[in-house]
Amino acid sequence: MIIEVKEVSKSYGDKKVLDNFSLHIESEHTYIITGPSGTGKTTLLRLVLGLEKPDKGKVGLLGDYKYPYIVSGTVFQEDRLIENLDAVTNCTLVSKKIFRETVTEELLKLLSEEDIRKPVSELDDGKRRLVAIARACCIPNDVLIMDEPFLGLDEKTREKAIRFVRDKQGSGPLVIATSYTEGLEFGRIIELEGDFYGNK
């Protein structure tokens, strides 16, 4: 499978975020989209996910792919968890193809038994992020797309989370947007250089 991002441009008002940007996202490959805040990392992911449309260019599938869409396991910048539910339930609600036993087994690779049974509102920011990562990886998917998935994690937890994501990637592509690339050298680093906020 190849997701083609071809000569894409995107602006918000008079601010151009992406300008004639192209990328082929291929199965079994990892892409690390990096750059300072405001350079279009999140915008690029939203275009790939179909949440926004480019002003110019196109995003689509290439090759012999029998469906007109892809299923993505996604981590957004916000955790987007249901606060009064526990981690296991948060993960199982995203797909009817996910079973509580499987989710529990995966979550225990990242969190304690106690943590996965309490409402996520009682977890700190780092643990909530791990739930969001596990939820994305538990979905039967064609591609993993993650926006700052390791933000706020300490070094040891970050390393554990990276190993978990790599193990769950399977044969599909993995796309990570991040300002901090430490430990992600296994992927192709793609640096964006836009300047949406007018920073010097």
C-alpha cells in the first residue's frame, strides 16, 4: 500500500502552512515528521487522515488496493479519552473487533493492573498518553498515524512506549509527527520548514 501526498499546499487565511509538499507513505516503513511548532506537522497528518482537504494537490491511495479508504490507528495531540471510563473500556469502544481480554493484555505492557481499572480522569498526563497509544495500536488498522504520541513521557517510559509502537506496527506504515526525535532514528526523518507563526 502507498498513500500518495502529491504537491499539496494548505493555507489558513494568508498563512501558508504547506507549500507544494509531496510524500509517498509506504507499507513497512516509518516516517518521522518533524520541525518547530507551526511548520505543518499536524496539518499534514490531518490531510492524510482526510480530516482536512488541501488547497492544491491531492492525497490518495496508489497501487492495487481494494478499498477506497484506509483504517488508521490514530493518536491525536489531545488524548480524546472518555474521562469516567477506565483504560480498557476506552480502548474497546473504538472498534467492535477489539476484545477486552486482548486490550487488557496490551495495556499491561504499558501500565499496571490498578491503572487500567480506574477512570482515566484519575491518571496523570503520562499514563493517559499511554492509554491513547494503546488504543490506537489495538485497532485493526492499515496505518498508524500519531501526533506527538510521546509528549510528556519521561525517558524510561518514552523508550517503553516506542518499543510498544514498533512491535504493534506490523506490516503497515507508521507516521509520527514530533518536535523531538530522540530514539526515533529507525524512521525516515522528514523535516518541515514552514513558518506559520512568523518565528525567526
